[in-house]
Amino acid sequence: MSDFPIFDGHNDTLLNLHLEHRGNGRSFFERSETGHIDLPRAREGGLAGGFFAVFTPNNRKPPTKKQKKEAYKNVKKTKKGYEVPLPDPIRHKDALRFTTAVATRLYEIEKASEGQVKIVRQAQELSQCLKDGTFAAIFHIEGAEAIDTNYDALHILHAAGLRSLGLVWSRPNKFGHGVPFSFPKSPDTGPGLTKAGKGLVRACNELGVLVDLSHLNEKGFWDVAKISDAPLVATHSNAYKLCRSPRNLTNKQLDAIKETGGIVGINFHTGFLREDGRYQEKTSLSEIVRHLAYIADRIGIDHVGFGSDFDGATMPHDLVDVTGLPKLISALQEHGFDDDALKKITHQNWLRVLRQTWGE
């Protein structure tokens, strides 16, 4: 086993496997040139596991030429960047149906793996996987549209293995408001959590479900900070000071995460890394290092990890996919991070926060 088994805070691999037009019908168990993660490439890159997001997109069918043109027209160029409107809300019943179908993929992978993959429900299970090399997956839902306001679905999904929930994606729902993908823009967009959203945070705390703050607007963030008794966690976000995307975290938000013993998973998406906010593959790994070092310097090495957004974002060209992770480790070493720091960044910080959140 590597000294630095990497546990990652976010990927969209399940969606790519489920929707053929996104993943070309690829298998998790066969090496592919499509997408960013499959088991053979994960082994090569040193990825020991991560949060596997279940996300319900607005368009679940292959986009038509007309839809592609409309999407392009909706992006408005500005003097310093671009404006992207928030997608429309989606219906609970549609999200629940789609969530169930995509989550089933994860359970099918675990069953077919013959012990190579395990859906972890306890921190001790994750710790054991990191020791023995079993690939560890956390069932995470990105955007809580599949949850009803009585939280019945939350309890059922938790019983099925759900251990992490993002209150919103970048659109509004009955619990809160997500930020747009505009640049440059403040994360202070729209109102805070609804009454149902505040109740959902409390319900997650009671069950030991991690509440993910990524995609949530600033007022919603502070509502969670007031209510939650668990560490504050943003699974895949960066530093707003370095890249003025509303998907990133202000210094005050970073400080609040430190105060609760939480963690920020550094997002590898170039649009959340670059000072100009551009979605360009021709982006250096030094941009990831820059954000990680900034956050570590501000709130401490104990509060930062990886939150790649593999299979859901534009990666720097030197990374390409999960097989490029050793290059990132080398870049961090060259920056001055020693072995103890790298162990914290790659897995120990995530393990600590999950122990605290899941009540172990």
C-alpha cells in the first residue's frame, strides 16, 4: 500500500456510468479512455476511495442540437467573465426516482466487485479499507430534491447507506438556494435556508449524515453554521480570495470551518482554480497547489483535503484523470508539504471528520 492512499471528497462517476451519453456505456471494472475514474485507473493513481455523488441533472437525456445552442446562448459574456443563469428547480418525484436508479449502480458495483469495493457506513470501515486496499465508497447525494419535507426519504436512504448530503446543487430547491456558475460573482446570492432546510440540517445531525456546504449560497452557509452541531464541510470548493467564483469560500467561511473542526475538499475544476475563472484544460497543477496551500496556511493543515470533482469537471491537462494523482502528490512535495502533511491531506483529515460526524 502507498504511504499516501488518497480518499477524495467528490466525484460524479455514477452519473457517467448511468447515463450512456455521458459515459459511452463504460464499465467501472474496465479501463477506459472515457471519463476520469474506473477501478483499474484508480488503482494506478493511488485513489483508495471517495464520496460517490448521486446527482439529478435537469436534462437526463442526450441534449439536442437546439438545446446545446440554447445553453450556449444563456451564457452571457461580461467585461470580466460570464453570467450563467440558475437552472429551474426539479420535482421531488423525478429526483427520487432518478436517485434510486443511480444509487442502485453503486450497490451493483459493490456486489459485482467480489470484495474489491465496499460501500462504507462507518469510519472504522473506511479505516480498514485504507489499510487493506479495498476500494471505499461513500453514498452521497448532491442536491436534496429527492428528500421530502417530512424527511421520510432521508430516513429510508440513510438506512440504505446514505452518509452524506448536499443540501443544494446550483439551483433552488425547497430547502435552500444554490449559487450560479457565474464569474466573477459573490457567493452572497439569494436568501438563506427555508424552514424545511433548517429542519433537514437538524435531521441530518440526528442521523449522523454529513451536511455538504458546496454549492450552497452564503446566507445558507451561515444558517447551517448556526444550526449544525457537526463539523462544517465543503466537499469540493476552493478559496474565493484566489478565484472569485461563487462556488468558492470566503475567508470568513474558511475560518468558520476551522472553528468547528471541519474540512474543505479542494476542487480540481479549472474554473474554480484559475484567477480568470476559465474552463481551460491548459491549466497547471500549481493552481491546485496554490489553493490548497492558501487554505492550509489560513486555517491549518488539519482542515484541507481533496475534493476533485472527477467525472464532473474540466481537469488540468497535467492531471488528465485519476492516474495523474501521483503528479499532484509530487507537486505538493515540491511545494514543501512533508509526509505527515500529505497523510493528512490525502486521507487522515477526511477520516477524522467522518468519525466526528458519524458519531464514532
